[in-house]
Amino acid sequence: MTKTLALVALALGLAGAPALAYADDACMTQATDKKLAGAAKTSFMTKCERTSCEGQAKDKNLHGAAATSFVKKCTKDAMAM
């Protein structure tokens, strides 16, 4: 069961990878437009990426633990880019 959930999360994560690049560009553009720097920029980027990932989870019709896992992984991956 756990292995199946892990595979589903991985598949969803890979499917959302192209959208992450778009979200990252959109968030970076917004941060630049607002002239954010340092901790304010980091905080803004984290929130922006999380919001984008939550939208993707909703689009994929994920709920509960699957949505939480997806958002956590999506946000982590987005911040690593």
C-alpha cells in the first residue's frame, strides 16, 4: 500500500514538473516586480510556490494525504530549481 502511494506521488510529481517551471518563472517575475530581496523574497517565493502547488493538487483532484504529500514534494522541488 505504501509502495503504491509512493509510486502515485512520484508519477504525479513527474507529471507536474513542466508546470513547476512556469510557476517558478511567474513567482520570480512577481518578486522582481515587487522589488523583493533577502528574507522577504524567500518568504514570498515559498508562499507563491506553495499556492501554485496547491492549485495543481486541486486540478489533479487530490485530497487528504495525497494532496498534502503532493504539495510538500512539489514545493520542495520548486524551491530547489
